Amino acid sequence: MAEHVLTLFARPRRAGRAALAAAGLAALQLWFGSLAMSLPGASGDSTLQLRMVLAAAWAALAVGSLHSGMGGWEAAGGPRVRRAEGVQLLACGAVAVGLAGGAELVVVGPSGAAAVGRAVLIWWGLAVLSGRALGRQQAWVLPMASIFPLSYLGWDTSGAVYWWNWPWAAPGDRACWALAAGSLAVGAAAWWLTPWRLRALTRRR
């Protein structure tokens, strides 16, 4: 019975496609993560490695995997479906951090794993917010849209990296880890603030 319910939950989410996409991202990161692209910046050109773009893609995939072809029906599924989605969201986020960080651990080492894992966490929070605001299929919008301001405005006039520019910050940068905690909190709040909770809060005012 439990297996049947799990199958019914997973089938409209096309878990097989998400698994194939995750395998593809891991392969790209292992073999091509060090490839770099030159991007224009306000204080000069910057260089962004593919692994950081893939970190945003990992976050978007983890959150976007919640999209269901039966989302309209499942909206009336009640707390049980909601709990199952929450478990899936956390599990997919953990898998994304684990696979992305693990690939960097193999190719670069602990410092690369920490930097990419932190980036996935930050973009995961943004992806949850994007999925709540724009729909789960658009979970990629905010993570990808953030890359340009990070690369263009992320340095001061002396060339020093701003504290919030996490793709270029050192792996142990405390401000960026605090930013990761804040992004996770924003994602959690966006997940909790469902349309019916928002309507209830509005009515109370």
C-alpha cells in the first residue's frame, strides 16, 4: 500500500527525469566544472567558473522537481500531501548539496566542496522563493537572474569582493555563510506562507 501511494506521488513529478538531470549535472561538474567564462563587471571583467552556474542549476532542479502535472488536484490533498512535498523538498535539497559538494570534493578538494555547497544552499532558498512567487516550474528564475548582478556589481572600486558576492568569496567567509542561513530562512518562510495562510493573515488584519 505504501509503495502504491509513493508511486502515485512520484509519477506526476517525473522523478526519473529529475534523476537523469541530476546525473547530467554531476557529469558536467566533474568533467567541465573548471571551465570559465569572462563576464563584464562594473570594476572590470570577472571570470565565472561553470561549477558556480551549475550550483544555481542544482538548486533550481531540487525545487523544480516538486512540480506536478496534477498540481491542481493535489492542492486539495490536505496536510498529508503537503508533508510529503516538504519531505521531498528537503530530501532533494540535501541530495543536490551532497552531489554538487561531492563532485567538488573529488575534483578540487574540501575548499571547493564548501564553496559550491554554500552556493547551492543560497540559491536553494532563492529557488524556493521563486517557486512560491512564480510557480514551481519557474524555480530557476531568481537563481539565474542573480548571476548577472553578482558578476557585474560584486566588487568595490579597489577590486575587493563585496561580502555578499558568494560565488567569488572564500569558502570560509563567515558573512557568506550567514547569507546562506538567511537564504534558507527566506526559503522556509516562502514555503510556509501558502496562499491560504496568506489569506488568513490578511483577514486578521
